[in-house]
Amino acid sequence: MVSSDSYEELAKKLKLIDQQNKQLDDATKILIERDFELRKAYDELEKEKEQVAAERNKFLVALQSISDAVIAVDLDWNIIIFNKAAENLTGYAVEDVLGKPIFSVIKVFENGAQVPYTTYSPKIISGFEGVVFSKPILRICGLNNKESFVQLIAAQITEGSSVKLGSILTLHDITEEQELERMKLDFVSMAAHELRTPLTSIKGYIYIFIRDYLKFMDEKQATILQRMDISAQKLASLVENLLNIARIERGTFTVNLQPADWTALIKGAVSEVMAQVKDKGLELTLDLPPVGLPEVRVDRLRINEVLSNLLTNAINYSVSGGKIKVAVKLQGDEVITQVSDTGQGIPQEALPHLFTKFFRVSGPLEQGSKGTGLGLYIAKSITLMHHGRIWVDSQLNKGSTFSFALPVYREEEK
Amino acid sequence: MKKILLIEDEYFISDLYKKILQDAGFEVITAMDGEQGLQKAKLGPDLILLDIMLPGLNGLQLLQKLKAENSVKNIPVVLITNLAQANIIKEAFNLGACGYFLKVRLKPEDLIEQVNIFLTNPNFKMDYEKLVFD
């Protein structure tokens, strides 16, 4: 016999079982859902893995097929990426350099001096992303001192230290351009040298002709001879300008600064152009300070090129009746020399480019266009080598004033 | 009368310098190439003006031979050329040249002035470090 109490007990227990069953059902449902989610996540992960592999492949193929050499190093400067172009550039095979320090594989030079690897591939700066080093012309030596000229850019990424990536170096091979540039400069030097020989004869014989025969000539004959002399001088300075450009580009252009009597130098340069001034019907005035100037140190030959360039420009861009003024003054600790003309002037938009190599105010066929576009570039280079500066003020149809300042020489600079 | 040996293969330039020097009162002997120059150096000039680009023996090779020959090694040699490369200038002074001039920049009146400097003081040597041609 079962007591009513036990029934109640039983019913309670059954209810509990029922409840537990329900809970179990819920849990199973949740588990099935979770399972589904996990499978989904797994599928997604697989897909992503595939995508990463594809990205990596894409990156590797791109890396292998680009023409610039790419070398990446880890935080200890050991090579971790070395593409096909890097192999060609350095002569090394990728398997021989992976894991090796970059400095044992390439040597980098700038103007003959070795560039330390910590300079072209600097230590990683945390949080910085972008270019950390860039040079347009460097020489590198690879396997068996295989030499090339490159443009080198080093970059780093923000995540660099966490993924152990130091710098990524991109090296653009410019060896051929450099070789062409050198050939061009050699040709200019050679051609200019060959031109010097006949010029020496022409100038020398005109000198003798003037010295010995001018006194027997009438005015017309004398003018002809003087024009020959002027033209020979012009030709000589053109040749020297070409040589100067070759020297500046090569980096062999130097100055030998010596104390000089500045007013005497100015007078000398002016006297050299007086024949041209008179021939063109111009008027030239000299405005020199009445008392002695402080000492300036110049390379006579070079600074004379600046003076004669500015004077010749003033003459070339003036018409008959024009006035040229050469003024020298002391201002602060600089001696300022100015050459002004009342010529055609220079358009405002051309002023900023005036001292740039090969720049010309107008096209070769336009009126008033003269010269090679080298004179002012050379004048600027020479002035800078004298620790000076050069500038221009000009108004169209009113005239131009070219000025250059040379620092006053101080005893303590010795 | 001081005697100058001019070794220069370009006839126009040789004749030009000869005339300028003669007009200034010097006796001038000329040679058109290196071998001839070596022979004529034995005539005992007071100064030798030497070009570099010469047929056969070039100016620097000739300079070396002149300095190796006892009878002529004390004659001052001044190079007159249109070559302006720093290494050539340095080489010339190492071989014993006492002066170096760029023809195209040497005015005739300067030539006479310079020649007189070397003749007055045969031991005078230009400071090649201070020459700026190239």
C-alpha cells in the first residue's frame, strides 16, 4: 500500500525529473547552436586563411616581379626579405643572404665615405610609420665588390617591433643614368678643352694685331678688329661656362679665397667690357665708396666670372642710350655690389627661377632671348662658395638690378 | 740675351709665343715634339716652356727624361697647356715642373711677366695647391 504522502513525494520527484529534462533540452539546444556558430566561425577562419595566403602570394609575386630591389631586415638587421631585383643588383642569391646581417652583404657609400648600416636602416622608432631614410645617389658594393649606383629609401611600419620587422629598403638602380651623366660631363670637358686650343690662337693673334697695327688703322678698320676681339672673349667665356657646369656637376668646382682689393677688381672687370659698352652706345657709371672697403676674400678668377656675367647681361639686355650703373657699398658686415641697367627688365613670374640651371626667360626664338641659361646659375654657385648671396630686383620695361653680397673677412675666421 | 726653349706642336701657338717672346727681347728655340725637345734642351736654354699634348713623348714623359738627365735637369721647366685636371697638375709638379699655366687664360703680357719671374729666380716654384683650374 502506498500512502498518500508517498504519492505526493513521487509526483514531486516526477516534476523535478520533468524540469531537469527540460533544462537538458535547453542545454542541448544551446549546444547545437554553439556548434553551428563554431562551425561557421571555423569556415570563416578557413576562408580568411586562404585569403591571407592569397594576399601573401600576391605580395610575394609583386615583390619578385618589380624592378626595384627590396631588402627587409629584422630588428637585429638580419635579412628576411631579398627579392629577385636585389639578387641582380648585388650578385648574391637569396638563399645565401637570408638570416645574414645586412652589413655583411652590402656596403653603402655616399661621395666616397661609407654610410653606416644604422644610418640607412635606423633602429626602429615605436609608433612611427613611413620613410626613415632617403638618398637620391648612393654607391653600393655587393658580391665581389659588384658596384652600382642606387636611389635608396628605407621605410618602417608601426607594427614593426611586434612582428620583428626592422626596415624595408627599396633600392632603385640608377647606374646607367650615372654612367650617361658621367659620359656627358666627360664629353663637355673634352669638347671645351679642344675648343681652347684654337681660341688661344685667335685671342693671341688678335692681341698682337691690336698691339702692332692698331696705330696704322682708320676708325672703320679698328672697329672691325675690336669686334673680333670682343667676340673671341665672348666665345672664351662661353667655353669656360660649359667647363664650369661640368665642374659644378662633378663636385670638382672649388674656390681659392685670397685677400683682394675689391674696388680694383671691379674697375678691372668694368674696363674689360668698356669696348662693348661704347660699341652699343650705352653709358656706364661707377659708384664706389670714397674710403677704403674692409677686406673681402675672393677667388679673383671666379668672382670675376660673376662680375663679367652680370655686366654682360646688363649690356645684352640694354638698347642704345641705356644706362648701366655699378655700385659698391658696405652694409652691415657685407660688401654689396650692384649692377643696374635701364633695360627691358624681367617678368615677375620669371624672377624665382632666374638662378636655376638652363632657365631662360623666353623661348629660343623670342626677341631678346640670349645666352645658354648657365651664366646666373654659375654666378650663384660661385657666390655661395664665397659664403655670399645673390639676388635680383626687376621691373618690366624699367630695368633690373642684380646684387651680390660678400661677407667682410674677420681675423678670427683664420 | 736669355734663351728660351719652346716645345709646342701646334704651329699657330708655337709661332704666336715665339713672336711674343722675341718681341720682348728673348732668344727663342722651338721644338715640335718630345724627341726634338729632348735634343734641343742640350743647347742649354735658360728656361723651357713645355706643352703636354705632344706627339710621341708627351710633355710629362719628356719632363721625366729632362729631370733624369744631369746636363739639363737644373733648367727650370714651365708647363703651358690647356689641360686643367688637378691630377695632371699635381703629377707635373711631382715630376719637377716649377710652373703651370693654362694657355687660354694666359694673356701675352702675362706670359712675359711670368717668364721674367722664372728667369730672375731659377729656383722659384709655383704653389700648385693654390692653382685652381678645374
